[in-house]
Amino acid sequence: MKKRIVLFLLGLICISSYLQAQNRVDIDGRLQPILTEFFEQCKKYDIDYHSKLFQLKNIDIVNHLPLEENNTVLGMVSRDEVGDIDNIFINWAALLDNEILKVVAFHEFAHHFLDYKHTCNDCKEIMAETNVSYFDIARDWDNQVKILFTTSPIYLAKRNETSVATALSF
Ligand SMILES: [Zn+2]
């Protein structure tokens, strides 16, 4: 009987912490479809995104990022005291064009979910620090997404692990 109560309580604790974790991430509805698309790609390349998702507090469209002639930030991640990403912010100005929005959102998502740093200062890649043309990337979208995922630090690390495991099993 006592055991059953303990199990029941344990169950309750698990459910409530699960619900709390669920509630913790606040996702702007305008970014949700792009995030869903990004997660579809994660599934395709067998990259787990659940734990990283629940490390976040917000995935949000904001109006506090700079938008000046030589100082424009269309997206950024913020970090907590220990250096982990806790928020993904997208500048409202990126909403003006769907293709720009998608490139910017995938760029910021990849920083967090794929462990990316910038691949170059200024090139035609999603992870370039600055992009000369979002439209070049948008035109080459499927290929760009494939490059983004298959050359990502998290994918390469996983592939190395698998090959080590295969080597050990022989
Ligand atoms: Zn970046």
C-alpha cells in the first residue's frame, strides 16, 4: 500500500515537472511554422531537439534589436550566466519578408539546436555572420538546408560517435 502511494506521488511529481517544462518555452506563433519545419529537418537527420528546446525561455519576435544603417541585428541568441543559450530573438523587421524571416530564423535556430558558430564572415551560407543576399540563399534553399544540417557540429559529432561505436563492435 505504502509503495503504491509513493509510486503515485512520484508519478504526480513527474507529470507536474513535465507540464512545467512544457510551459516554460514561450514561442511566438509567427515563428512556430518555421520552427516546425526546422524540427522536421532535425528528425530527418536524426538530431534530438527536445532537451534543447526546453532549455529555452523564449523564441520571440522583438523590437529591441538594433535597426540602423550600419548596425542591424535581425536575430540573436541570448545566454544565461553559465553561457548557455536561453532565448532566441528575431527582429520584427525580419517579418517584412518571409524569405528573410526564414533564413534569419534557421540561422538562429542552428546556433542553438545544431551547436553552430558562424561558418564565415560574409558568404552565401545560412550560417554566415552577415548575409549579402538573403535571396541567393532562399533561391538555393533545399541545398542550403542540406549543407546546414550535414556540416553542423552536432551532426558531425554524432556521426563520429557512430563510427567509433561501429569500430568497437568489430
Ligand atoms: Zn549568428
